[in-house]
Amino acid sequence: MREAETEPHEGKRKVESLWPIFRIHHQKTRYIFDLFYKRKAISRELYEYCIKEGYADKNLIAKWKKQGYENLCCLRCIQTRDTNFGTNCICRVPKSKLE
């Protein structure tokens, strides 16, 4: 995470410099989500501790549990106020409809 934060950002757009941080955040949260909900490898106490200490994003996990949001990469993708034209992120478009 520290490497992603200190990586040089010359020649990148403002949002592109944040992509590695979002990727790492997604990977950490998805790992804890899979351990608890899919593989049942960790206890509820450990899961709640990870949420409380900020190792995983509870809001992102809450969205992953809802139908249609299983592949959401970050919460920013569904916030239309952050985009110029009020659209969603590319991860929200089904793969079959991509050109």
C-alpha cells in the first residue's frame, strides 16, 4: 500500500494515480469477504475485528452481498455524482454488452 501511495504520478490523470490504491483496497476486502462468507475459514469475531480495524470495508462487503453487485470493484463506481456525465463505472457494465 505504501508503494502505491508513493508511486510517481507524472503523466497520469488525477484518477489514474488512485487506481493502485483502490485495487489493493479491493483485494484486501475481497480476501476477508471470501474467508468469512465463501470458505467459512475465519470466525465472526475475527471478521468483525478486521472490519473494526479497517482491514476491510464493511460498506463494500454489504454491497457484495446484494444481487447484481457481486463484482463491484469499489463504492465509487456506483456514485454517479463523481462522474462528468452521471454515468457508472465500466465494472457495472455486463461483459456480454461490452464492445
